[in-house]
Amino acid sequence: MGGFAATGFAGPAHGWRYDIAVPLGPRVQRLTAPNPGRMTGPGTNTYLIGQPETGYIVVDPGPDDAAHLGRLMRLTGGDVRAIVCTHSHPDHAPGAYPLQAQLKAAGGPPAPVLGLASAPTARPHSRWTPERPLADGERLTLTDRDGVVQVTLRVVHTPGHAANHLCLLLEEDGWLFSGDHILSGSTTVIDPPDGDMDAYLRSLQRLQALCGDAGVRRIAPAHGDVLDDAQGAIERLIAHRLRREAQVAAALSASPEGDLETLVRHAYADVAPALWPVAARSLLAHVKRLDPARYEALMRRAG
């Protein structure tokens, strides 16, 4: 996963199209929402999983953007069997219920909105409830006209970036849809209290093992391009996080009374200062894992 920025995307997106879907495999298409930015990269990737004869599962419909939702309607022909949100952040979930309403108005089959409800720790703009909660290990399937299963998506609960984050594993083709847990071009922000670094690292280790067991070769993130060598990409990401944690530990040792700004300046000296306010959130997550008492003291000082 070479070339990723330490936190947040390094620059604007170039060469991404929002008006066409990109076929990634026989059962997978990607349509990127037109919401590029420092935290979203080229935009939020919506994945259409399925085929015309099976209908589709829509993963991460993205923001409530009329043009984007209209394209999803046209690409699927209105035959959507489920809408899944990997988590409830505002660049992922707000389009889910408006898309469901459009599908219903067009006379399509029922398309339940699925995911996990936000936890009480979620920030106000990320509070969200699915129509039906998914269970860890649950399988969503699509069948052809003969009733033969053509798509099997396994649900994997992966708290860390958000308490209600989940990933999806496409068993037939060896794809992992990683939401914001694993990105291409950036590391994801872990923002306490809903974000939890200890849970994040445990979830990464679980995904690494699952990818090996299930023969997953590629990762399709919610932001950025496809990552090949799934297990290698996760291994490098874990190593990067632990290196950063060592820098945070060194900052804590060097500045026993240092405030948040001082610690960020020390631990993220290799990051552009413009990104330090975002980096501060992940630093707090590392501190909470390393020294809970220091974390509480920093939170009190920050107000």
C-alpha cells in the first residue's frame, strides 16, 4: 500500500469519473460519489455487487446526492435486493433511505437498509439506525433465475474506525469490501470515543487471518483504488500503525506534561501541519491505548 498519506489524503483526486461505473469483476462494479476532499479522497466508492439476473446489493450508497443516486438507479435497473452501509459516517449512509424510497417508487423489489446501528459514542452527525441490523458472520446471498446462489457476502464486524463498522467478504471471487477500515492512499482516522485504536488493530488482525483462510486477494476500499495482495497490504498497514504508536510513545516520554498540540508536533513531525488537527484525533486514540490516565488528562485539558 505504498504512497499512502499518514492521515487524510495528500491531495485532490485526478482522473476519477463520477458519471460511469468501473467494472472490477464479473460480479462487482464501482461508482464513485462526487464528494472528493481531504478526508474522502476521490470520493466515496459505492459498490454494486451482483448481475442483471440476480439483482444487486448496493454497498455504501454515500451522501444523499441526487445525481449519484440517479446513476445507481439506472445502473441497477431498479433491481436492488439490499442496501448495506459499512458504517454511519455522513459520507457513507445518508443516501441509503433516499435510495430505498426511489426504488420503492419505481416499483422495484423490497430493498432493506442493512448495517449496524451507531453506538451512543457516535458524534451527532453519525447517528443512524438501519432497517435491520446485521450479525457478525451473517451471509447475504443473491440467486439466479434457477435459484442457484451466485453471490455470497459474509458480514465481518470490524470496530475501530467506528464502533458500528463492518466489512464484507465476497466469497465467490475473493474480494474484501473494507469500508473505511482499510483505505487506498491514506490511513483512516481513529477518532475517540467512537473510534478505538485497540479495537482497530484487533480488527485488522482478524481481517488478515480471514483473508488467508478465505483466499481473499483484493481489497475494495470506500475511498481510493483497489488494493492487490490483500494480506500484504494489511500487514504493511499494521506495521505502519505500530510505528506511529512508537512515535506517540516517544512523544509521551519526551513531554510528560505536554499538551495535545505539543504531542502532535512531536509524533507527527513527518506530516504536513495542515493535517495536524486530524492527526490529533488518531494520536488521542493511540494515547488511550498506551496510557488511559494520560488520555483522560488530555481530554480534560482540551475541554
